[in-house]
Amino acid sequence: MNSKYGDVLTVVLIVIVVAILGLAAVFGYNVYIEDKRESATQQALDEFTEATNTVIRKVSKTTDNTATSNSVLTEEDQQAMLENLIAQTTPVDVPVEEPQEKQEPEKTYLSGYEILGTIEIPKTGIKYPVLAEVTKKSLETSVAKLYGPGLNLVGNTVIVGHNYRNKLFFSKNNLLEIGDIVYITDVYGQKVTYEIYNKYYTSPNDAEYMVRDTEGRREISLSTCNDDSSQRLILWAKEVVQ
């Protein structure tokens, strides 16, 4: 009897140990995946920042060169202009500022998806690249642009992200309230502040908010599911005009 009891106890202990080891392995794997995801995201953010800084430096250099070329005329030039005026001849040509060419940024990517910019929400403590495509894989990687003219352009741009009921992506969007701030930085390094002014839940098939009239303003909409995925949480935010 004691032998059978001991055998059963041994089996139970083995099962418990195996279960603990299994849970530890799953936990360790999840930690590894999360660390890998965070590392890839941070690297993509760094590359994006460097690309936008390069654009800003190029624009600044072009502006500086233009300012130098359009400096005040020398005394000799002024004298020549005066003599021409007196003689009623054609005045000396004054240097004309050339139109500044738009500096195109270098494209950056995360997991093969082009990065359109970044979104930062101080209240929920997130900062993620905004990807150009909405696919199953892209939404497992970051947040993405679903609809609209583009980041920091006039109109309503919709950004969608998963709610994993943890700290990832838009999981904490339910904590956001009217008046909270969202920052969007585009590929030209322009960082625009948006203020949330509408929050509501709707059906997963409701898309009317995407095509709303923003009356010439820059706006964004943040879209995610609620905790049981039965509804979608929608947040509207408009540009804060200084």
C-alpha cells in the first residue's frame, strides 16, 4: 500500500515539475520574443530619427547657403547701381533667391514595412513607428496607417493598433481621455501635437469616422478593439495650433 502511494506521489511530483518547467519555458520564450521585438523597434526608431535628422540638416544647409548668396550688396555694387540709375540705364541685376528644393528623406523599415513616421503618447508611455501597410504581420510588429492622406497632412489619417491587454501598441488607449496629447513625427522630421477631443466605442464594421470633414485641419483617429474584441475604441484628435 505504501509502495503504491509512493509511486502515485512520485508521478504527481513529476507532473508538477514538468508543468513548472513548461510554464518557465513558455515564460522565457515570451520574454525573449518581447525583448527581440523591443530591440527591433528601438533600432527602427533610431534609424528613422537619423534619416529625419539628415533631412533637417540638408534643409538647414540649403537655407544657410541661400542666405549667404543673398547677402547685402557690396559698396562697388551699390555704386554701379547708382551710376546706372543716373545714366538711366538698366540697373545691375540683384541676386534672386532660387526656390528651395524639397529634400526627400531616406526610407526606413521595420520587419520589411516602410515607416511613415512615429506616434508618441506620453500618458500611456508608448512610442512606435507608424507602418505604411495594414497586414496581420505588420499589426503584430507595430501600429499602422489604415486610411487617410498621410501623417501630418490636412484631413483625417487613421492609425490602427492591436489591444493585447498589456502594455503593447494601443492596449492602454482606454486610459486616454479628452484633452490628452498625441505626438506625430513625419519623415521630414516635423513633429505635430494633437489633442484628443472625442472618444467612443462603436461596432467593428463602423467606418464613417474615417471620411469625416476636418474643415481644413490636420487630424488623426486612433482605432483599436476593446478588451473582448466586441467593439472598437475610436479616438479623434486635432492639431494643436500654437
